[in-house]
Amino acid sequence: MIRSKNGLQSIRNDLLGGLTAAVVALPLALAFGIASGAGALAGLYASIFGGLVAAVFGGCGVQITGPTGAMIAVLTLVVSEHGIGGMLLTGALAGFMQVLLGLFRLGAFVRYLPRSVVAGFTNGVAILFFMTAVGDALNEILITVITVVVIVIALRFFKKIPESLLGLVAGLLVNEIFIHSPHLVGDIAFKMPQLSVGIMPFEKISTLLMPALTICLLGSISSLLSAEVTDGMLGTRHNSNKELIGQGLANIISSLVGGIPVSGAVARSGVNVYSGGRTRLSGIMHSIFLILMILILGPIVKRIPLATLAAILMVASVRTADWKSLKLVPRARYSFGVIMIITTVLTVVKDLTIAVVIGTALAGISVLVELASLPNGKIFNGKNSGSFEMVIHPNVEIITFHGPLFFVGVENMKNHIREASGKPILVLDFSDVPVMDESGALVLRDILKRLHKEGKSVYITGLNRKPLRMLLRMGVVDHLGRSRVCKRVERAVKKASREELLLNRDPHGFISLEGA
């Protein structure tokens, strides 16, 4: 009996979550559909059918999928150049790409974009998103202002009520009572959609691949970030690869029935969770409730002013911007702000794909520059810091390295060893070097050869598992001699000091080690 009650309560919560998400999604679906150039019905089809498919096949149980602002700039451009058929084909191609990403288990890699790049294109998309709404907003500026004011007030004082819904109702009432603007949504002849394959320009596939890739990346990143947010709310873990497959199938189906591309939406998914949604039933009910709302409220929906929808889009664009990252700019390294600004500018003036590619490349270059200063080295020729205390023979020098040793850091390693190579015996401490690549290992081998020719003796100590395996594979250990590779720095220093004592035969130059 308890289980039955818990089951019924869970279903009620999912129904409430789905209903609340549908109320939030309705004005956004209309607004995004109109803003894309494909029409309000295309936005509704996307929310209903795309959202339904993603809810059934996706990897995040509470994700609400539908049209989002990130897509609008790309869709507007595609519709203007290739028509609605071109936009539908682009969405289908993007969906196939997402399915392939999921099948090849690349879901995790999509999330590894640098934060500066994600913030940059998010802000760029927010700017483009805002610009697409300006035209309709200026047609009836009073309605726009009133809608914005109501939304802001709702966000401040009525947080339990969907702010976009209150703004929509306010704009609708103001227009009906006072203004009577002719710029309305108009009749929405909602009916079961037909396959749109016939209007897709398949001869333009090669031209549409780049915008399809952009939509694929934007949709994937938006969906996975949204899923991460809901994971944080519920303490769950979504399946990123399955989510990409679900989003891809949603885009394919949405395009086939005449809907615009979709992705997981943070705001709608959050509303679903806050309202009680806990399983994929909530996403399924979100689509069903949208159909019922259109069928029942159709006469009201067609009277909604375009200025009201534009205001909703403008507020949503401001909230879409990554303000947290902007606040971090004064405290972060200069490269963070530079990459974010460049990505934002390229997103606005050029292309989203180009912006992401160039931003990621710049972030990679920034990492290489940082790695070039590693590993950091410190030379000891007296008391070494640590939990033990030891006195080193005057002719023995210890160089400790800190940080990974990759190809970009080999010159730095050379410089540190060159500075200390005046002594006849060197101890190279790699205790704080977590990883080493082939270039680092081979350059180290070359250094050891040079030092050997100069008559110097070298010991290596503190190797972690990965660097040790690399040095073994590259033949460095065999070249140096296994007896000169010590696990602990104390042991290496003790061996080096004894060797120098024997070579110099100078008992006054050596003091026994403490704690070795």
C-alpha cells in the first residue's frame, strides 16, 4: 500500500512538472518558431514531437527538449538563404551527426570545451538572439516595455509562477484593451503534420553541412550542459551518449514533421524539476499538454502580439548570457578574457562554428604556452626541504622538477639542467612530475648522453608510475643503468655522495646523511 501511494505521488509530481514545463514552453515555442523564419507552427511541432522523442530515447530523465535561442541565429541565416526546406534538411543532418556522436561514445568529449569558449559563444548567441527580436519589439514599443516590466516583476516577486506566461498575458491584455496592434501571431492551423521530405533540397547537402555541424555542436553542448544542471539538482548522473542519441533522433523527427531543430533547455528542465518532475514521464507529458493547450486555447494564442513574444525573447537572451564568466574576467588570467571576447565577436560577426573552432584553438595555444614553462625546476646544493634532513656532498647537486613534462617543456628542462651542470654529479628528482610524453623522455636521454660525454654522473629519483613506464619504453632507464634509478630521493643522494667520496677520496668533503 505504501509503495502504491509513493507510485501515485511520483506520477502526480511528473504530471505537475510536465504541465508547468508546457506552460513555460508554449510562448517560447511560438517566439522561437517565428524568430527563425519558419513560423509559429514549426516551433510548436519542434516542442511537441522533438520534445516527445527526446523524452523517450534520451539519457536524462528530466530533460525538457524544445527550440532554444542558441539556434536562432543559424536558423535565420539558413532560412533566408535556402528556405524552410533547407532549414529542415539542416536540422535532420545535425540530428544524424548527434546520433553518430552518441554511437561513437563521444558524449563526454563534447563537454570538455574550454569554459572561456563556452562563455564566449553563449554570450555571442545571446547578442544575436537579442538582435533577432528587435524588429518586432520596435513595432509596438509600449507592448514590449510593459511585457518586459511584468516579466522582471514576476522574476522578483512571483517566482513560483512562470514569468514568461505572466508577461504573455500582460502583453495580450494590454493589446486587446488599449492598443489593438495588427502585428499578431495569427491563425495557427494546428493539425497532424505531414512528412516534409518532399521540400528538402537534397542537392544542397554539401552547402548545408557546415550549418548542420554548427547546430549539432550547439545542440549537443546545450543539452549536455542542461543535463549537468539537472544532475546537480537531483544528485543523479545522466548518460551523455544516450542523451546525444536521443537529441539526434529528436532533431531528425522534428525536421521530418516540419519543426525547427531542438536541444535540451536549461530553464524548462529546471522548471520541470522544481515542479516535481523526476522521470521521463514528465517530458512526455510536457508534449501532450502542449497539444491540449493549442487545441483548447488556439483562439487566444492567435491574438498574441508579436511584440510580446519579442520581449520574452529579449529577456531570455539577457538571462542566457554567461554573466558569471564576465564577472570572473578581472580575476582570471588575461587569456581567459581575451579568448572569451574573441569567441563572442566571431560568433556575432562571422559564424558560430568558426568562433568555436578558433576559440578552442586559442585555448589550446594558451595551454601550450603554460606547459612551455613546465616543469619548474629548483636546484638544491645544501639542506633539502622535506620531512627528512640531509647534507649533500659539495660536488652533488639536486634538481627537483614540478609539473608535467611534455614536448613544449623540454627547453625549460634543458635550461634547468644546464644551470646546474657545473657539478660533477647530478640527482634529477621527478617526484612532482605526474606525466611525461615521448618527447620529454627522448630529450632527457639526449641530455644524459651529453652529460656522460662530459664526464658527469647522473642519478634519477622519485619517478611516478607513468613517467617510469615512459622512460622504460624509450630506453632511458637501460641507457642510464637501473642502479642509478632510485625510488626515493634520499637513496639517490646517498649513492651520489658516496660515489663522489670514493672518486675524490676526500673524507673532509662528505658528511653523513641525516634520516637517509
